[in-house]
Amino acid sequence: MEKNGTLLKLKEQERETRRELIIAAARAVFGEKTYERVSMAEIAKAAGIAKSSIYTYFSSQEALFVEITVRDTRRFITQLKTHVAAGEHPSLGQVISYFLDYYMTHEAQWRMITHFALYGNKRNESVEKLDSVSRQVIDQFALIFEKLGYSDNTRLLAHTLFSSLSGILIAFRKYPGRSEADKAAHMQRIGRRFERMFALLQDS
């Protein structure tokens, strides 16, 4: 009995290891190409396994993509909550800086989000899962505005902040002729401008 239990545990560990290998390979591939240009064969090659093996773990390319996006977004939310909770008084500037830093560092995640938003053929189930984690990000932003005492519609402000930061990343992440440090500094400067704009809304 003990031997059988050990074998089952080893098989489960092997299964989980292979699943994580597929996810890591798919994240890298999805981060390099727009969604519609990626194939399961390409992901399988990157993972070093047969294409048929992927379907043991994921029913489709979209299911794999959604799994990664949901997982990565939840990780971002958890870290954002920790970041905000670390300070007694949350600062909008800190949140803006953290968002930009995070997605500059986790670039494959950001590319996946933008690629799928623009090009993915989303099924209802996928839309529901992606909308769920998207709402959680907006919820965190709205909560921060509430804690900062904004009297305006905090959910609308949260949507405005998210779209503003997304626009900064889209417009300047690959800005030509500048070093990585210069691009990061420029995006942070724009972020500080947005912070001041939101402050004017609070004072009005």
C-alpha cells in the first residue's frame, strides 16, 4: 500500500511538473506573437513535448491562454494588495509606479493581455474568466481611490487609471532610440503626471 501511494504521489508530481512546463513555454510563445499567430505545435516544440501531450492538460489553445492570463493576473493582484497594505496610507503615485514597474518586468504577461484583447477569438467561458480577474484589478484601484478620499465615482476613476496606465505601456514600452532605463524613466514621469491630474480631480 505504501509503495502504491508513493508511486501515485510521484506520478502526480510528474504530471504537475509537465503542466508547469507547458505553461512556462506557452507564456514565452504567447509573449512573442499575437494570439492568432501562435499554434499548439509551436508551444509543444518550445516545451519539448508532443503536441498531443498538451491536450492531456488543456482542451484548447484558448483554454491554455486563459489559464495563464488568469493565473498571472491573480498573482499581480495579490502582490498589489501586499504593496498597498504595506503602507498605512496608500499613495496613488506608489500604485501607478508599481503597476508600470510590474508590467515592464513581466513583459510577456503584458503582451499576452494586449494581444488577446486585440486579436483573440473569445468564447463565453473565456470571457467570463478574463472579465472576473479584470474586475478584481479594477476593484483594487477603486478601493485605493476610496481610501484616498475621492468623492467622485471611484469605479469610473479606476477604469480611467487602468486605461491610462495601459496606454502608457502600449505607447512607450518599445519607444525607439531609447535605452531600457530611459524608457522606464519616461513612463514613470508620465505616470506622475497622471497622479497630479487625479489629485486635481480630488480637489475640485
